[in-house]
Amino acid sequence: MLPLTRMQSLLRDAQGASAIEYGLIMGLITLVIVVAMQSVADETIGMWGNVNDKTSEAISSSG
């Protein structure tokens, strides 16, 4: 079957439409997870930066 004919049959098929919808939903969920993880990463980096600063201060003032 030619690629164009195959594509047209997939577009007419209800199962193909459902698969595309599920793919779009999964893509959206993945995007939300990536954005959330980026936010958590920023918070964590800031927290460990603060720990590093406090530790450095404690070491320099004790020595």
C-alpha cells in the first residue's frame, strides 16, 4: 500500500484516531511532568546552595 493511501486509511479508522488522542494526552502529561520536575530542581538547587553557604561559613568561622 502506498504511504499516502495508508495514511488516509488510518485517518478514517476510529482506532487510529483514538491512538492519536492517547498520544496527544501522553505528550501533554509528559510536558507537565517535565515542567514540574524543572520547578522542583530549581528549588532543590537553591536549597543545596544555601546548605553549602552555611557550611562554608561555619567552617571558616571555626578555623
